[in-house]
Amino acid sequence: MVSPYDSAHFSARAGNTSSAHRNHGTAPQPARKPLAMRKYRISSLLSDGQIRTSDQIGPAMPIFESAFSAFAHGTLISTTQGQVAVEDLEPGMKLQTVDQGPMQLLWVGAMTLMPRSERFPEGSSLTRIMADSFGFGRPQADIMAGPGARFLLRPSGHAERYGNERALTPAAQMVDGFNAIRITPPTPVTVYHLCLRRHAIITAGGMEAESFHPGPGFERNMGPNMLSLFLSFFPHIKQARDFGPLAHERLPLSGVDNPAEMA
């Protein structure tokens, strides 16, 4: 599964391209930078009711990482059985959605965010949202949100477009140094995202958040091989349109909804 996308493959392709140019008497092109890879953990509900859990290797690209990086370990998610820590959720359980009633959880994705180090000089940032910052119990206690998280609120700086309406706002855009602060964890942190039959608003730590959706038309910004790999991570999805429409308007995630960065 990983061979079409591993670093050796991309390096070899770049090398062959340079050789071809040399053979035609043109200047060699610089070798293409190997594509960084990472491990993703996927638990999904199969059509026969069985749960399949596997580790997959995929590109460390924002469109992939956003599917696995909304809620940090320990975040409480509202289900029909009460609040359950995100790491204890299993496909098949029913989550309480804000406006669509109980919905079955079909997919749980997880990955590890690494702290800043020589190997990971940029590190990975989380957003800490302080208790009661957006009203009583919103959130119920401090919560840690990953780079793939969006929360339903009135986004600051967008009054002309949204007025008093709420929009799904990336956690990173909520940072103000008081109610929400950016954190670089000193140790590795596991983060998760959740996928339902269709896009919905769920409750995470008392905050209204979204389930995973890659965004309308995301497939237009991916080549056929990359799209095939991405869809293979979601056994319940056969084609891009199966993700369905968005449940609510939302602001873009950095590096995901910008086509130039998704190519």
C-alpha cells in the first residue's frame, strides 16, 4: 500500500527524470524532494458489523493529517451512553449530534503529534481552550484541540461576512493569548478525529465541534493516485461525493482548503 508513495519511489522518479533530460542534451532538473510519510491508526466499522483496526502509512500532508488531528487524548465526547473519552470510543457507538440526533460512529482516526526536536524542528502545535471561555461549560474544563479541529462559534474578524451567525472555526484561529493559547507539547501527544455517516456537529468537552469532512471538491486538488490512497483510509467511502454535504458553513484550515498547498 505504501510503495507508490514512499520516499524511495519519489526519489527514484526524480532521478529518472534528471537522467532523461541529460539523455536529450538538456540541463538536469533538481531531484524532487522525498515526500514525508507518517503512521496513521484507523478503526472502522465494516459492512458486516465487524471493527477493523490497522496502522497505515500515508503522506504527512495537511489534507491527510487533518483527518486524524482534532481532539487530544482525554477529550470527552457526548454519546448516547454519556460522555466518553475520545480514546475509548469505538466504531458502532452512537454520538449525540447537536441537530441530527444520535448518529453512529463509523470511523476513528488517530496519529501522534511530536514535540519540537532536532528530528522535528517545527514541532506540532495544539490549542488549549480554557474552561468557560465561551460561556458556562464551554468548555467544561480546559481542552486541547489539534490542528484539524473546528468549533462552532462566532469567528472574530469575520463580522462583515457572518454577522452574528456562527461558523465552524479552526482551533488555531481561536488563539487570543487568554481564552485560547497555542501549546507545543513537550512529549508526544495522540490526537483523534471522528467520522459519521454524514457531516455533523458533535459535542467535545462541552464545545460544539465538527465530525470529519475533507471539504466540498477536495478531490479536485489531488491526483488520482493520491485520491485513491486517501479514500482507502475510509472503508465506508467509495467515492469522494460519499462524504456528502457540509452540515454548517466553516472557515478554512491552513494548508488544507488552499488548493496550492494541497497539490
